[in-house]
Amino acid sequence: MVGVYFGWIHTPQTISNTSLSALRADYATDYVLMVAETYEGNNDLALASYQLAYLGGEKPLFFVQKAIISGESLGYTVEDMVSLATLASAFQTLDNPVKTP
């Protein structure tokens, strides 16, 4: 009980200047996977871009590609890897539109 008093009331910790860019690689990969699963449900690429922007200033495709590499080493399931690949494909199409003559 005394520990709770000191930890929560007498000397509480304040959290400041935190962002998703400070996440460990495995947590960041999980976050990107959640974005990919959301994208599968709603096909809203703008929302996915917005959600991935919290990870930093790189293009969204960078974070998805990084998550694919990390997901392979973390032993993600085939379904999870397909979700990430689907999102990566959507961003690649956006970055490289097909030109018609």
C-alpha cells in the first residue's frame, strides 16, 4: 500500500514527447499489421496513410516494407504476411500509377 502511495500519488511519473516512432521494432510491426487488417476491411488507403504517418516522416510504403521484413523474422502467419503484402501492393500502385498511351 505504501508503494502505491509513493508511485501514484507522491511521485507520479509524467509522460511527455512520446510518439509511435519510438516503438520497438516488434511493436511497430504489430501496429503496421493492425493498419493492414483495417485496410482489408475498409479499403481506405487514405486512412491507412494517416495511421502510418504516426510512425514517422517516411512514405507509408517504407513502413509496410519494413514490417514485412520484420514479420518474416518474427514468424508471422501466412495470413498476416498476405495482409501486409496487400497493403504494400496498394501503396505501390499509388506510387507507380499505370500510364496509358
